[in-house]
Amino acid sequence: MSEFRVHHRVSELQNLLKVRSGEGAEVYADLLLKNMTPYITTQVSSHSAKRKIASFTKTPDDFQRKYDEVKSKNVRELDPLVFLVSKLTEETKTQKFLEQNAQERAAEAGGTLTSTGSVVSMTTASGGKMSQEEVSELRNKLLSATSGSSILSPESLCRQRDKARKNAQSHTLAVPAWVYERPFLTGDFVRQTQPSAEHPVALGTLPMSLQEQAVVEDLLFTMMGVDGKYIQARAVNDKHGHRSFNVDPSLDVSMKELVNRVLPVCSHYSSVCRFMEEKSMPDYGQVNHALCAAMRNLAKEYLILVAQLEHQSRQGQLSLQKFWFYVQPCKRTLEILAAIAETVNKGDCRGGAVLSLLHERTASLVGDSKAQDLCLYLTQAACVPYFEILERWIYKGIIVDPYAEFIVEEHESVIKEKIEKDYNDAYWEQRYTICRERIPVFLEKVADKILSTGKYLNVIRQCGRDVKCPAAEEIVYTLKERRYVEQIERAYNYASRVLLDLLMEEKELMARLRSIKHYFLLDQGDLVVQFMDMAEDELKKDMEDIIPTRLESLLELALRTSVANADPYKDDLKVELLNYDLITQLFRILSIETKQEKALQAIDPTEIHISGLEAFAFDYEVKWPLSLIINRKALTRYQMLFRHLFYAKHVERQLCNMWLNSKTAKQYNLQSPRWYAAAFALRHRMLHFVQNYGYYMMFEVLEPNWHILEQNLKSVSNVDDVLHHHMDFLDKCLKDCMLTNTELLKIVSKLMVVCITFCNCIQRLTQTFLADEELQLTAPPGKGKLTDADIRKNKAKVVSEHVDELVSSDSFEDTITNFDRNFSSLLLSLLDRLSHFSSSDCEHNMMNIIYRIDFNGHYTEQLEQFSAERSMMEQQSPDWQPADSGTVFAKFSGGKKMAAKDPSPKPAGGD
């Protein structure tokens, strides 16, 4: 069961029980996931649990009867459930809570529930007792309320697929109608439609010797499924029910006693015959067919015994006592066969469920060697077709399962070509899956290895390799599980080693990952700088105005003229323009199963106008089988990291360009440089933040995690470990780069927007310098031509006067002040939240960026002041929630907060 499904079930249970306080569903889901073992049924002792529940309830007989009924249907989770209920009998508080919850639900349904001991009565609101129909209606309402989940369990999906496949087979493998139209084709008793014209003489009127001879003859017929004259089978109401017989009442009492001892053998044979004829039909699968074939072999031995008894009877050497003596050995055999048939019928078992039932019965007959040998023979015979499918799977990676019985199910609709295109496609997880109900209990411990072994071999086959497992041996069922477990483990080790060598050595997975790191994680700085220099003008355009082929050409030129030219996989790098920006993408992912999900999903990304810088991303072409590891999900994670790093690098370049433009101001004699100097001081603080933030992501997040990934991939033993370590690397990078926390993501994106907006504002002022410098100055009348020095002096004077006029204005002063306060409040908010997460969520890695930004303790005093105020407010009001962080910190910055654009779902433009 997946993490999302466990979380959903826990949340549903809390809603059903109306649990509003206490821990959330996440805490209990994490606990369950940590203590959950896949595919393995928890083994508990149900004997003490049943005894405890029986002593607690007022109706122990009803409980035991219900337990036996459910147990006969081969429900695996029954014993763990009984164990859980027995623990609930010890919890008084839980019992009171459940009783109160039941009363509330009954009241909502229109009645009241009262409990006295173990007697529960339902009454209506008017005070009268509810009728049986009203109780049934209320029960149906409660059941519909509790089963409102739209998520189907894997077991339900397996049952639906089995039913669908069975219906499909019923058309292709239809049994001819004449099989049912000819009643005498059965080996069981045939119900006569017309009464017999012959009326036999009552046995009581005959001498004892003739009575014995007549009874023996009838018993021989009855043992073969044919009615006799004096012993006749009764009609069976249920096709799986036990058959009973009518015996002539005038028969001698002593003989009647012996006859009643033999008749259970006839009843068991009748049940076995019906079972074999029914389960031999095509719809019931190969395992049932093999079990019926084994039973048919035993039935032949039984019929040989009947023929031998008939031979002695014809020679006059078979008395009733001898008859009983010879029949006794086969009675136990037929009893076991009939019990197995009854259990299989009750549980409607097929495939692995039949093998589980046979295995448990064989293991339970430890004290009876003959009975255990019989069940072992049946189990081994039934396992033959199942193990043939298993051998093809673990030795060749092929599934031949026409009746949907095998532990692994193939989904042919999931093809490997989709793994390079669809983000939601999970070829590795969905192409082959385990069906929980089909796992035999003796294969539960190695179910995951069985699945992985065939998947590995299947990938090797799809790469055009011939699969020949050197450890291929016939698998035979035995009570010593270690024998076939070792065979499965040897096949698993071979498959994992061959596929891992294929990926790591021949396909050079590590070289591919390093190539992706160079481009998506900005590992090679000269490539990024050259590309941004060449494509800056193109990326400033709207996404609709950009020509993708031009970007491709610029990227190709940057690749050929940088150190990336030495990369043999550089031609796999592509340019992609997405119709949504990074913030929209991340907020849609992070809002899944939250209140904001519907609002964000309703926004059409194509209606949002974004620049080329916000839409730009790298893509990478990966071929099979490397696409198993570098699939679309992994590439999307790489793209998110790249877009975040690329935008941060763009902000840094804009701030650096401001520094270059500030050189122009030094040649002018400004009369009011205070506010202009304040603007460049703010620019320096912004640049300090962006550079340290980029350094933190590159050298304190990406590089250490990449080193861990390299070390882990050197010691892996199978492809699943490679997948796990690779995804773990990407998830850690996304988390430590603050892309998985909506609160931190909002603050960081707002800071980037403030920096870009500030750069645009100062850039417009710088453009004024350039415009004034281009003025054509002429000499005054009466004077000669101006020299170059006079021209430069006059231009500087004009520009200085113009700039002084702009800078000294109130609007410029307010703008710089608002930018300063807004940036300071957001930066303080970021530092405070980072400090909070590092202490509460143990995210100690985030402390590094705090030390870098606040290296001299400049923000420490304000952070401590806010932390003290927050602690005081929490003590006064436990339900207190802090206001918007930017507004709160604006108070500590000394003024009001300038409105910064909320990045959800889209930030400001990229310029």
C-alpha cells in the first residue's frame, strides 16, 4: 500500500470517528509505514485472542461461529483483526469512545443506540423500538457512509481484473451446452426425474443373510455414485453441501449401524466428484486443474478398491464386517479430500489462494504422517503449473499466465516509450505489479524478490540480450521453504548483477548523470555565462515571440565554445519552453490534497503571460534502458532545480550590471548623493544575499549530496537501490533548496522579485544618463568651436543637474526607502523561518545560510526581539498565529511594508 493510500485511509478513519483534536493523519501514517512489511501477513496467535473476546462478549457461541465461517473463506487478515479486537477489549477509554461515536452516528441516521452490557437496542426519536426494516435501512445508511471512499485497494483492483479476465475467458473457452444437457456424464448421483417402477421388497422381511447380501450390493453402487435399491441419495440443496442418504428403515439394527459407518465415505466421494467436475472447467485456472488431476488419481485408486470389493462380493466372500474393515483406510483419505474441496469452494479460491490453503493444511498435520503425506502430494501437484509460471518469470522474465493466477501481473497498456514523455508514467512501478491475493503464504517473504527478478530480466530482454540464468533449476514444493527460497535468491542475484552491469558499464550511467549535472545543476559556469550573454536579449521577449530554433542555435554555439565541448553526450541537451513558470509548477505540486488545489488547478497556464526567462528550461534525451533511472519524473526534478538556479543567476547578473552602471555616476558632480548612495548600498545587500544563497545551493546542498550519491552508487547491488538513491538525491536537493516548503518558497521568490524590480528601477535612472550624454552641445554665440574637454564638462554639468533633480525628489526617496524596508522585512522573515525549521524540524543544513547572511550579527537583535514577542503571544494565547511575515518584520525595520507581489501562482516578470 502506497504512502498516499495509507494517509488517505488514516484520514478517512479519523473523519469517520470524528477525531478533530490530537495528532494529524501524517503522524499515524508515518508510524504505520515504518512498521509495515510489504506482502507479508502478520503472524499472530489467534487462540488466546479468541478466548479473550469470547470471555468479553455475552454471545461467545455466535462469535465462534462467525469466526469459523470467515476462516473457512480463507481470509488472511482475520487473525490479525481478531488480535486487534482482543486488544481493544483491554482499552476502556477506547470502548467508551467507540460507543459514543456509534451513538452519535445512529442519532444522525435518525435513531438512538442504547447499550446494556452486550445487548444493543435501536429506538426511534419518538421513543418506540425500531422495526427490523428500519434497522436494516439504518445499517445500509451506515455502511454507505463508511464505504464512501472512491479509492480502490490493490486487492479490489486485482479482483476486478480477475473477474474481467474470467469473463473474457468465458467467451473464448466456452463449455459446450451438451455438457450440461446430458446429466449422466457426471460421476456423482443423478437425480431421477421419473420414479422407478420397481418396488423392492422391504429388507426386514428377508433373512439376515439376504439382507446382508442386498446391503453390500447397494453399498458398492452407492460408493460409485449410483443409487441402490434400499440405499438412495437425497437431493442436495446446495451444490457444495454434504450429501445424506435414505436407508430402508426395516433393515436390521446391527447392519444399519455398519451401513451408517460406511455412508460418510460415499458422501465424501460425492463431494469430491462434484468438486473435480466443477473445478476442471476452464474458468478455474491451472492450479485448480492440477489439484483436480491429483484428486482424480486418488479417486482411481478408490474405484479400484470398489472393483476389488465387488469381485469378492461376486465370489460370496464379502460380508458387511469385511466390507467395513476394507473401507476404513480410505475413509480418512476421502475425508481430507472432501474437507479441502469444501474449503476451496467456500473461499472461491484460485491460484495462490489454493496453494496457501493447501500449505497451511499440510503444515497443520504434523502429528499425522499419513495425512500430511497426502496433503503434501496434493500441494506438490497443485504447485506444478504455478511453479512453471514462476520459473519462466525468474529465469527468463516472461509471464505466461492465461488464468490470472500468478503473483505478478503484467499491464500491457504501460509501454516503455511512455517513460520518456509522460510525467505521471511510472513504468518501473506499473508495468509489473504484485497482486496481494495471489501470493502463496510460503512465498510471501520473497515476493518482492520474485517481482524484481523478472523485471530485471525483462529489461535485459528488451535490450536485445539473450537471458540464460546459470542457476536455472526446477522448483519443487517442499515443507522446507529454504530450498526453493535459495533458488529464487540465486536467480535474483544473477538478474540484478547482469542488469546493473549493463547500466553501469555498457550504458555508462554515471557518465550520463555527470553530464546532466553539468547542465541542469550549473556545474560548468562558463557554459552558463556564455549562453546568458548570447541569449539575454532573446529571453527578455515574451514566450510567444521567441523562436525556439534560435535558442537551439545559441545553445549549440555556447556548447561548442565552452568546456562542455568535451562532453560526449552534449548533443542530447535540448531547449524547452514551458507554458508555466517555476512557481506555478511548484505550487501545483505542493498543493496536492490541500485546500488550494482546486483554485490552482482551475488556472489555465496558457492564460498567464510569461517571459522567455521564466519559460526557459533544459531538456535531455535519454534512451532505453537508461530511461528507467533518468525518467521523466527525475528530469522534471532536474528542471525545477535548473530553473531555480538559472533565475537566481539572472538576478545576480542584474545586480552586477547595476554595479557596472554605477561607475557612470562617479564622473558627475552630484549635489545630493545621499539617496543615490543609499540605493547602491541596498544593491550591495541584495547582491550579498543572492550570491550567498547561490553559494549555499551550489556548494552546501548540491555538491555534498552529489558526493553521497556517487559513493552510494559504487556500492549498490541492484537497480532498485540505484533508483532509490537517485530519487533520494533529487528530493534532498529540492528540499534543502527550499523548493518543497511553500512558506520558504514564497519568501525567497518575493525576495527575487524585489531585487529584479529594484534593478529595473535603477536601470531606468541609468538610461537617463545615457540619454543626456547623447545631447549635442553647441558653443554660445560669439565664441569659437567647443573643445572636447569643454563638451565633456558641459555634458557632466547638464547630467548632474538632471540627476540631482530626480534624486532629490520625494518620489525617489520614498521608492528607495520602500525598497529597503521591503527587502529587509522579507530577509528577516526568511532568517526567522529558517531558524524555526532548523530547530523544530531538525533541518540543520539550513542553518548554514543563516550564518552566511547574518555573518556579523546585524540581524540577530531584531530576530531575538521578534522571537521573544512571539513566545509571549503564544503563552498568552495558544491559538495565536503570526501575521504575514513581511508585515511583522516591517515594524522591526522601522516603517510600513511596501506591497510585494505574491508569487502564487505567478511572480513578476523576469526582467
